[in-house]
Amino acid sequence: MTAVYGARVRGAPGSGVRVRGAPGSAAPDSGHEIGTDAREQRDGAGTNGTAGARRVRGAFDAARAEGRIALVPYVVAGYPDAGTSLEIALAAIDAGADLLEVGLPYSDPLADGTTLQRASAAALRAGATLERSLELVHRVHAERPSIPLIPMAYVNQVVGGREPQGPMRRLSEAGASATILADLTPDEGEPVEAAAREAGLGLIYLVTPTTPPDRRAWIASRTGGFLYVVSLVGTTGARSALPSEVGSFVRGVRGISPVPVAVGFGVSRGAHVRRLARVADGVIVASALVDALGPDGRDVTSMARLVGELRTGTSRGHRST
């Protein structure tokens, strides 16, 4: 992940996406004085003006109006099987999700740690495919249409050697508001951004602690809906503690981002959420929720209980100015 979003830019092999060398050292204006839609008209880039991105931002706005930061749980499509994964997704929403990230199982999940790799492998063994994963997104959207859904995948998995218009349209038709392609950078993202704009989707990018400050601003100007802030160097996975410098890092990113910032990787406890409520606009929780499902992935009650506990930590009463 650090090779993808840090100072070094890596291509997505076999993605069929042509690299466009946007300069990381010359970030466009990224302050709040320029409206995001106006920037997109000026630069012809990014997806923050799409209907899907507006739905995503609306969820952050609604949480803010309630004096909270947004909670974004993560579920794995097809884990432990198709029927139970639908139950898990709906339970996570009903327990307090403002948005829902849906991981699409993949054989080479480079950003995922042991927990999510295990769940993804189990889902694939149970018959998960891209089509079945999109069917889950469709069913969740039909059951809970007010909650923005954000499938998370990888470039080769979704786009492969194809033109991106078809995959982006399929995500939108399934009910997604935005998508995360974890190994796609803005340097090579313009064709996918164009397809996402055509489909009405937000395309969400990530920044990490190793991303240079000027590059963070540039990535923030291209993301759609929110900016995914990776809290640490490494892969996903529940941690007992967040890095000591996470507060200053997130505060700095939020200061240059024209869109909400949500923090993921390592977030697993109510104490983590309370700490991040001081500096972020949202939190993303993944591995801890999969762990809460137990070894067979079926303890939906425990998972929903953890979502509820995390929700209690989202109050902006914990926030500092």
C-alpha cells in the first residue's frame, strides 16, 4: 500500500488503464476556498460532483448535523456464505452504520491483512464471484436504500483488461454510490474517473502516512465523496493501539482536503473512535468486525453489538478544535 500511495507510484499490472503522469510535485489549489464542483469543471478530473459522491457526502453531513462523525463498517461479500453475508450487512446498518463498505472477495488482496484475507478466501471457496458480490450490493441497496454503499475492490478484479465504462456502470446499477479500487492511484485513474463520472459514481482514493504533503492535497482534489486516510504503514487488521502520531497526521490531511476524511486500518475499539472523533469526519472499521463474527463467520449478534459500541464513540463531544 505504501508503494501505491506514497512517494513512489506503481502501475496496476494488466489493468488496461493507461498511466497518465499527473505531477505529484505540483498539486492544484486544494484549500476550501475553491468549490469542489468548480475545481472539477476547471480540471476535468475527479468524481466529487457525481450523484453518488453527493450521496456519500450527504451521509457525512447528516452525521455532522447530529453532532457525530460518520461510522463506516466493512463487510465481506459472500462471507461466510451469500445468505449470511446479507444478514451481516443489514445487521451492521441497523446497528448504526452511516455508510457501508462492501469488500468484494479477491484472490490477491494486497492491502488486506490476515483477517480479511481469511474471510475473502472463505467467501471464494463458498462460491463468491464478482457477479454474486454485485448481487449482494443490489440486495442490500434494495433493503436499505438510504445508506450509501461503497464496494471496495482492486483494479484487475473489476476492470482487468476491459474498458472501465462497463464495470463502473455495473457497480452503479447494483446500487453503489461510490467505489474504492485500493491499488488505483490518480496518476493512472483518469480513464476510470471518466467512466465513474458517466455512471454517476464517486471514485475514492487513499492517502497514507508516507504520502508527501503536496501529493496528499492533489489526491484529495481528485477523490469523490470522501478521502480515505490510512492510519498506519502496513495492511489492514485490528490493532490494540493506533499510532501515536495519527492525530496530527489526520488533522493535517483534513486541513487540506475539500471533502470529508475518514480514517481506516487498525481502527477496532470505541476508544479508537473517540480519539479519531477529535480530528476526523469518519471512521472505517473492517477487521475487528470480521473477527467479531467468530471463527465460522456467523456470530452476527456479536458483530452488531460491536458496531453499536463503535457508534457510541462517534460523538463530536470528544472533538477538539
